[in-house]
Amino acid sequence: MSRRSIVTLAIASVAIFMVTLDNLVVTTALPSIRRDLGASLEDLEWTVNGYTLAFAVFLLTGAALGDRFGRRRMFLIGIAIFTGASALAALAPSTNALIAARAIQGIGGAIVAPLTLTLLSAAFPADKRGLALGIWSGIGGLAVAMGPLVGGAIIESSSWQWIFWVNVPVGIALLPLARRGLAESFGPANRLDLPGVALATTGLLGVVYATVEGNSLGWGSTTVIASYLVGAALLVAFGLWERRSPAPMLPLRFFRSRAFAATSGVSLAMSFGIFGSIFLLAQFFQTVWGYSPLEAGLRTLPWTGMPMIVAPIAGALSDRIGSRPLMAAGLGLQAVAIVWLGAITSVDVPYIELVPAFVLGGTGMALVFSPVANAILGAVRPEEAGQASGANNAIRELGGVFGVAVLAAVFSAHGGYQSGQAFVDGLQPALFVGAAVLAAGAVAALLVPGKRREARAPAGEAVPVPA
């Protein structure tokens, strides 16, 4: 590897660590935020989804901005936005202010995340890309592992506000390093798809709002039904617009590639099942068992720590055997793990009985991270890497948004926070729904072309769907 490649990998890894850590560190803080700010279940959902929805919608815009105005320049702007919004979140006096700051964080993160992948793709040759992506994914896995633990330690030693303050010095230090260490590059996009951004944002907001508020307002209420209908209509309009836009934010031709379409389904299913489950399981240890945030974070480590160990190995293996077997196995392991947890979780289940399922689920997560990135980059031309990675990341984040919203709705319909047993009564059916979606993702992974098929495709070209 050249010195420039190593520096790019280091900067991209630190950036993805910061963005990922912030997303998961919040899950450990949810009970503290609920008590301190008097937040309802819907408020907690929006504390998570305010970030992930903005992140998902603006990922494609972030990639396009990088292509148009320079990837290094927009990377620096994204870091600055994320850092400033972290300070605003730490200073938030109410749940509404916190949710607004989280949404701004999501916009900053949406600029940074796809550009880390684009910068890596440009810095490494194709035969070394899997290894680089494995290291990048392993760092992301470290953030997954450290998120609950760091969050618990910070909250126990000070307050939940400090989970946001920790981003500020990291972001400030990263700015001059990235400015000196990254090479500037541009992509093929020369204009922005502003109508596409507006239609996607408002459409998704309508659908997510209806899903989050359905239990409290009533699924048959005028507000919920109208939100679903308006959101769905706007998303249909988005699809029609993208077909005729001269510079689409989401080129629909990507989905003519079986590799891209199936891998996008894998990303959607994994985030739906895992983020929805983590949203509830992160609260289980504190709400039902009464553990402190740090004790809760330590007990999730067998699950969240596995990607740190396994992801680099999976990245290297994806170069040799292809992405399909790794992704199918990973989603299958996660589905089994979540069913296992749903079946045995109770108010008084011994913690040791949860550990094997946590290890199994964490291993499954690790088998998916870098093979997904490798499959997406291999499905499009090199100059389209930014748009493709942005599109896949957007789909993945939307999976998380809907996973949190849907599983929280199932939880609320069957249980609640009234007692430990009420929490478990809601948790179990929610986990079974998450597991079913993960199983569907394993089936989608089998549709990804195998290694031999990938090798026969022209370099940088998408593998077409067979007639």
C-alpha cells in the first residue's frame, strides 16, 4: 500500500468510527434521556430516527455534492456540520431541541459516510479493495462494540449530554488532518437533483411519521392514514421523477443489476432487524433488570464486539469467494440469534443464557458489513462508486428507520414500560418480527451473483439481470 492509501484509510476509518459510534451510543442513553427530559416512547423513537432519517435521505445528496464540488471539500464540510450539531445536541434543553440537533447531525453524517467509501475506492486498486474495506468495516465494528460501552461509561460518570460532547474534539482534530492528507477528486455529477431530494425527504417523512405515531394516535386515525397516503404518493412521484431527471439522485438503472438490487435488499433487511432489535434490547437491561448504563453496555459486548474481530476476515474472504455466501450466512445467523433471544428472554432469565445468541448475532453482523460494500462497488462502474455507495447506505439507513418504527409499534401494541413483565411482553413479538425480516434478507443474499459470474462481467460493469 502507498502512503497516500494508508493515510486515506486512517482518516476514513476515524470518520466512520465517529459517525457509527454516535448512532449506537445513543441507544444506551435512551433510559436516561427518558427520565431526564420526560421523553415518551415516540420521543425516544424520534431521538433515534431524527438522525437516521436525515442520514438516509441526504446520503445520496452527500455523494452528489462530493462528485460536484469535490469529495475532500465536502468531507470537510460534513465533519464540520456533524461536530457543530454534536455540540447543539449536548446543549439541548428539551426533546424537541435534541431531535432537531440529531437531524442536523444526520445531515453531516450523510455527507461524510458515502465519501469515506468513495475515497477508499479511489485510493485502492480492485485487488486490494476487499482488504481495505475489511479494515474499514472492522473499525466500524469497533464503534458498534464500543458504542454501548462508551455510552454507559460516560453516562455513569457524568451525564448523557457527554455522549455528544466527545465528538467535538475528535471532529476538530480530524479537520486539519483530512485537509492535508486527502487528495481532492471529483465525480461525473455536474448538477444536483433538488426536486428528487424534496420528494424523497417529504415522502419518507410522511411514512415514518405515520408508523411512529400509529399506536398513540390510532392506526385508523385520519392523521395516520393521511400521512401514509401522502407519503406513499410522494415516493411514487419521486420514482417517476428519477426516471426522467437529467441528473437523478438515485439512478434507477442501478437496480437493473441483480447484484446491486439484491445487495440493497440485504442492507435493508439487516438494518431493519438489527437496529430495531438493538433499540429495544439496549433498554431491556436498564428498564427490566435495573442495571446502570455501564453495566448494560458491558452485557451487550458479546454481541456488539464480534464485528470488530470478524469483519476484517470477512472482507478478505469476500475477495476470494465472493460476497454471496458470506451475506447469506450472516443474515441467517442473525435471524437465528434474534429468534433465540425472543424465545428465551424473560424477566428472570440468567444473563449467561443470552450470551451464545449475542455471539451468534454479532458474528452474523460481521459477515455482512464488508461483503455488502464490496458487492456494491463491484456492481457499478468506478466513476459511479459515490452514487452507488450513497444509494446503498441510504437504503440501509432507511431499513434502520423502519426497523425502529415498526418494532417499537409492535412493542407498544403488546407491552410497555409499566413493569418488567410488560416490557418483555412487548419485546418478544417485536424480536420475532425483526427475525422474520432478517430471514428474508438471507434469501435476498442468495440472488447476488456468485464469484464466477462476477469474474466474467467486464471490469467495473454491472452484472445484468438475466432475461
